[in-house]
Amino acid sequence: PQLNLWIYGYYQHFFGQSIRFGGYRPLVFLYHGIWLAFYMFTAVVAAFALYRGAKGDAKIKWGAAGVYLFIVLFLCKSAGAFAFALLLVPLVLFVPARYQFRIALIFGLFTFVYPVLKQFEVIPEERILVAIEQGSLERANSLRFRLSNEQILLDRAYEKPFFGWGSWGRNHLLDPWSGNITTVTDGRWVIVIGVFGWLGYIAEFGLLLFPLALMWWKGAHFDRVGISPLVGPLALLLGINMVDLIPNATITPMTWLLAGAFWGYAEQYKPRRRPRPAPPFQPVLQ
């Protein structure tokens, strides 16, 4: 995690967040270790997607690349990105493209309505925390801190729900004596609602969801022939990136690249159904 400091002379984040699982996780030149881990997760999924469609020697090369990148992802020491890889790699390898697309659309829709679900207390947060405590008390406490800050920031955002508080930290709570910020923002969704309000949230997250919705409207969920074998993994990457915007602010240039590539494919996509076999000939009896 020291490369940016050694070469450019400054550290791009808080060094304490690079300490994980008894060691350090890399940042290279990105903003945060989570960003790097999500980038490597994307590379893992892409490699296995190409492995599934390859033949001959190319299949061996893409398979080896996928395994190697999976090891690198493990060394990035990000539990979230590693869990996403364990979820998506089997889907990419064994599930048909049209079903991959359906799952991706569910991911996107869930993320889009998450603030509403949280406001109406539909998300079973306490049960999730209890389950995580059984595995790691440290991770459970970290999640509890995030959830409590999310609720504080959401209550703050609803004081100006339509257009938000604007920039320069006005979406935060400040200490009345020192003027220091007392809240912490992690998830991109709560940052956008606090700064730009619901209008900004719908504009930004709607841009990410729209390509998936457009493919659904065009009938990709039933297409068996005309859909590209690579569009399913691409949709899964976009959908899971939206899910990751709930706990993290991992909206990067690659996020918009995925959304733009998928949107371009969706605009020119025309579904082709597999023709049904003709019914057997039955002579008419006189």
C-alpha cells in the first residue's frame, strides 16, 4: 500500500484502512483498497466468462488466467469483493445468459429501491448483524457503525429530500463547538441522496439501472438464440456493482464504462426466438 507514497509523495487515503487480517492490503495507485479489489473481481469474472466461450488452447489460457486472478483477488484482502466472486463465478460458468440477465436485473432493482426499503425498515438489519457476529465480531461492529451512520445521514437528507444539501459537507452533521464533521459516509446511495436529493439519486442510479431495464423491455429474459454469451456476465458485473454501492462508494470510471457498454449493446439488440418445430402432419379423414 506504500507505492503511491513512494512515487508521488502522498498517501491517497487513511493508512489504517489498509491493515486487514494481520497484514496489509494493496492500493497500488487507486483511491482505496476496496476499489482495487473490485477491479480485480471484475477481471476474475471477465476471465471466466471468456473461458466459458473459448475453445481449444484459448480455453486453457483463459482458465489459467481466471485461477491466477482469483489468487490475486484473495491477496487483496477484501471480504466483499471475494464474496462477490464466489457468487458470480459459478453463475458465469454454469447458468444460461438469459438467466444471468434476470439475476442482474434483480440486483439492480434491489439497489434502486434500497433506500425505500431501509426507510420502511424492511431490511432485517438486526438479524444480519447477529449472523455476522457469529463469524466475526469486528466485522459486525464495523457494519453496525455503518448502519447507524446511514440512518443519521438519511434523516439529515430527508430535511431537504428533493434537491439535497449540496456539496461542501452540508449533508453531514457537524459538532456545534468545533465545527468538525461527526458522521461518516460509506455507501454511495446515501451520499447522493444527501448531496443531490432524490432527484439526483434517481438521475444517477437510474442511469445505471436503465440499460438492464431496456434489455428486459426488449425481451432478453426469454431469448435463447440472439443474445451474446458475454452479455450475461457483463450484466452481472453491472448489477453487482450497483449492489456494492450500498455499503461502499465504488462508483468508478469502470462502473460507467460497464453501464455504457451494456447500454450500447441494449440499443442495438434485437431478440431472436428459437423457431418452434412445425406440428406433425395429420391427414384429414373423410
